[in-house]
Amino acid sequence: MKKCYICGLETHTNKHHVYEGADKSTSDIYGFIVDLCFSCHRRVHDEQEQTLNKQLKKNVQRDFEDKLIESGLTQEEARTVWRQTTIRNYL
Ligand SMILES: [Zn+2]
Ligand SMILES: [Zn+2]
């Protein structure tokens, strides 16, 4: 049992690549993969729910930058590291 990254429910989860398409392999490299419950996973792939998908992309970028800031980087430096992933800026 794992925790769903979006709703926090402890249940059976599936791995979801946060950044897909051309960024899928980058998601693999950086570990931008989250555990999602069935219903949240369906929602992020649902065309009608693009706001949820965008919110997830934002949150994962923020987590990534926050960790760098905690380790001593400035916000600007953290953003520079983000740009190096080649994934577009969602914040
Ligand atoms: Zn969920
Ligand atoms: Zn998925």
C-alpha cells in the first residue's frame, strides 16, 4: 500500500510520469514519477481535468526546487537547475 501523491489515500497505486511525451525519459532520469490511486490517475489523464494535471506538474517542480533551496541554493539557482532538466517552467 502506498500513498496517493494527490489525494493522500493509502491504497493500491500506479506509477505516473509527471512530465510525459518528450519529457517522459527526463521524468525517468530525475524520478519525476509519482504514485497515484486509480481515480486520481484517471483524472490526470483526463482531457477535461487539465487543471489537475498542470497543478501536479507545478507541485513536482516546486518540490524539486524546494529541496535544492533547503540544501542551500537560492531560488534563482534552483530555477537554473530546473532549466537544465529541459522540462519547461511550470511555476
Ligand atoms: Zn488519489
Ligand atoms: Zn500516468
